[in-house]
Amino acid sequence: MLWLICILLAAIMVAAICYASAGVPSEDKWPPISEDEFIQRCSPGVNRERALKVRRIISEQLGVDYDRVYPEQKFVEDLGCD
């Protein structure tokens, strides 16, 4: 549980540093996915509610469509954070 809290805090810190409109993932590479598909792509045993909360925070802070945030995306390369 502690590692998930650390991931959440790291995601918030990175999101706060990034420009809100900098990260717009390509629709070809990152098509929209459902919450169920997002959870399937997460590590085994991940808490569904927490994972989706982190997804929502990343979406809001980076200005990326919620359904186009993937667990395997990298902040700099895929979401445009510097």
C-alpha cells in the first residue's frame, strides 16, 4: 500500500511541474481505453480505486483525455512533460 501512495505522490509532483497542454497523446499510438482495460494493463494486485484515482489526477493535471491515459505511458516521452 505504501508503494501505491508513493506512486500517487510522484504522479502529482510530476503533473504539477508539467505544462497543462503539453501532453496530448497521439490517437494512433494511444487510442481511448475503458477503465476495465486500464486495470487489466496494470500490475497484478493493484487496487482498482487507487489506480483509477491516479489516472484521473494525471488526466486533470496534464490536460489529457481520461480515456487516453495508459498505465504504461511515460510522463516525458508519451505525455510531453519536461
